[in-house]
Amino acid sequence: MTTASVEHTVPGSAPDFDRCYRALQARDARFDGQFFVTVRTTGIYCRPSCPAQTPRPHNVAFVLTAAAAQQQGYRACRRCAPDAVPGSPLWNVNADMSARAMRLIADGVVEREGVGGLAARLKYSPRHLNRVLTDHLGAGPLALARAHRATNARVLIQCTTLPMSDVAFAAGFASIRQFNDTIRAVFGLTPTELRRLRSGRDRPHPEAPSAPGSVSLRLPFRAPYRWTWMRWFLSAHAAAGVETVIDDADAPLGWRFRRVINLPHGSAIAEIEPHDDHVGVVLSRLDMRDLGAAVNRLRRLLDLDADITAAAETLADDPTLRPVVETAPGLRVPGSLDPGETIIRTMLGQQVSLAAARHQIDRLVDALGEALPDGATSGADRVPKAFPTSAAIAAAGREVLRGPRRRIDAVIGVAEALAEGRVEPHAGVDASDLRAQLIELPGIGPWTADIVTMRVTGDPDVLLANDLVVARAAADLGLDLRDTHHWAPWRSYATMHLWRYRLAGAGEDV
């Protein structure tokens, strides 16, 4: 089963019962997060790879979201922890309103702005939004947000030593009573019992940061993952002070990545340590209300929710592309932590080398980035800084940027549009709408619009046909980029494979 084959039968149901049941029988972890299993005889819901005895077909049903299972009265399985799974790739593959709403709910928009704010971002009325989500996903926006809060609460309960009252409000609950009732309903345990139940891998490590605002997490993904590619991308585009790749012989894969993240309630520092089967993350200086947003944005940056098997199978059907795909299993599409930052940085990279773009970006950060206090360092004894806001670039960018006046005017103009809200890029915007908005801005051409759209929305089907590296790779292989319909809906991944192929030919370790 691939995400491209989804069909809805009843509200909130997963596609094709027989295929889902075969995945359940095989305990196939590739489908964890793509659907959930509800078991009538036990009243619990599980991930497909749950190690428990496989229930009989007439006792199970399959739903697309944990919220749908919870709406039907099921509680989470304590054995397989179904909320601790990769997210569904459907929310990127599909461009409908339900998928875009799920991206924003995962970012905590309902907690911060309410259902009205979510509906406004999607350009629909709250009533229509509730009706569509209930029909498609089996739960309305409040129930979907409630499931999201429950997951955030479980992480805080099991991965920190925060008092339960602090956990409740940090996870987005309006009251202690609401928090207690939700935890009991979802997990069948009180918050204190849930903390006692935590496994050794979730228990805070004695050497893990214990300061306020610090938490250590494990982020799952669907294997395989080509970490050499992501390491190259992060290192090649790193902005001094904002992010750095750190060589570390003691790390499982020999390196770590540290990054300052702009979040709704302030900046935090994320330190990422890749493993073969998960990503270790230590968040520090974090306002705990931003936990869900931080996790969601890091998952999108690293493309942890990709249906990588489906992408590889589709692209490998092209006999010319197959050798390129098979030599780099698990290749991901780097996402975006901050849409405005991604737009500005991509504009500064237009028609110049990576080194030249980084020089301009470093100047912006050095002059306009806000330094994090308390003497923290981001590597190489450098005080970490948040990437400058659009308002800061609009106000003072002309004094910092160097180069052709027309280019600087274009960057400042886009920064002003972002600061004034005339362009509103976010994970829930329709990819074609975002591209159209960007193309209308002076100084943004098709290449910039396409790469920003791909990274900000997570659209897996953007082909960067105008990219020079991609075009040269296609010429080397004899591929016609005008005829790529058979790569759909995974042309973003084809783009990454062509990039990697050309860079590997130039001697890069990717």
C-alpha cells in the first residue's frame, strides 16, 4: 500500500481493509503512523507493528488518525504506544484541506489561535472546516488538537521531571482538570501512573540537561535514512551562529547538528544526534508551550515522516533513474524550520555560489540576528543567534547586504511583504497558491518559487527542472525532464536524487 492509493470509505477510515490487515499481520513498521488499528474486544487502538497477538479481522477497524480512534472511545495501547510513531506522509502527499489542516494542527495553531485562527489560515469558515475534517478524518479540529495535546503531554510526563501542573499548561490544556481527564481517557492512566510507566529509553538520562526549558527526545522515522546526504545539505547551507554541524567521534554516526529555532514564544536551541533508527534531540532554552511546534518543525526539516519506500519504488520503475535511486536509499527532501527565513535565504542563493550566498547570510545574522543570552555557545565558541526577523531585514537590510542594487531591493521588498503579512507562507498553505504568491513578488523567479514551495509545504512532487545541477544530471543520464509524469507524486525526491548524483560525481560525500 502506498499513500498515493488512499480512498475513503466511511468517515475517518483508512483505505483498503485487506491491505491494512496484511500490514497488521506482518507487524510492518513502515505503516506505523499511516493508519491506526482499533480493536473492539479490548477497547484499545494500536500501531500496525504492535507486538501483541493479531486480532481477528471482524474485531478490528482501521482509522487515519489517533483522534478518530479516541473519538470512538478507544484508548492508546500501553504496549506499542501508538502516539510515538512517525507522522503520516498523507499530510504532504495530499493537497486537500484536511491534509493542510493537519500540518497546522501539528504545529500547534489551534492551541495558539483557536479553531477560528486555523480556519482563517485555510481560508474557510470554522463550520465548513469542522464538517470536512469530521467527514474525512473522523474527528473535528478540536478533537484532532486534543490528540496532539495528549501526545505533547505524554512526552513531557515521561521525558522530563516537570511538575504535572506545569506539564498541563505547557501541553496546551486550559485547566488541570481537563489535563487529567484527557490523559485518563487517552491512555487509561492518571498522569502520575503514566510517568511511572515510562520505559528506560524515555526516562531522563542522568547526564541529560536538567535546567528549566530543557528536554531530551527520541524522534522516530521510517527507515532507511541516508544521513550522509542530510549532513551535506545542513553543513553546506549552515549560517554562522544560527546552525553548525559538529564532528563528534563519540556520536553514533560521527556528527551532531546544533540549530537556533525561532518559535512562537521565543527562540530555543536544538541539538540533533542522528541514529540508524531514530533521531535524538535535546532542546534547551525552550518555552515548554513550544514543544509541539519545535518537534513538528524539526520533523519537517529532516523529512522524518516521508513514505520513503513508496517514493523509491515509484522512481525505480524508471529504468534510467533506477541505478541512481538504488545507490542512495533513504534520500530525503530537506524541509523548512521557518518559511520567511527559507524565502530570504533562497533569494540570496539565486544565481550565486553556495559560498557567496553563505557570506551574505552570515552578514545578515551577524548584524541583525538576536543573540541568545546566558553565555550559551553554538559551537566553535560562537554565541548563538536567531536568524533575523523579516521586520529587522526590512528595516536595516540595506545597510548590511552587498551586491547589485536591484537584487538588494528585491530582498528588502520581500522582507517588507513578509513583515506586513502581504505574503503568508506556512505549512498549511496550498502549494500552488504559495508558488503563485511568490512569483508575483519582484525578484522571485520560478527556481526560487519552486524550491521554497517544496521545502515549506513539504510537497513531494516538485521537480526543479530549472535548476542547473538537476539539468546537468539529467543530461548525463539521458533523462528528458519534460516527460516525468511517471515519477509522480515523488518528483521532489527525484530532484534530490539528481542533485546527489551530480554532487557525488564531483567528489562530494553524499
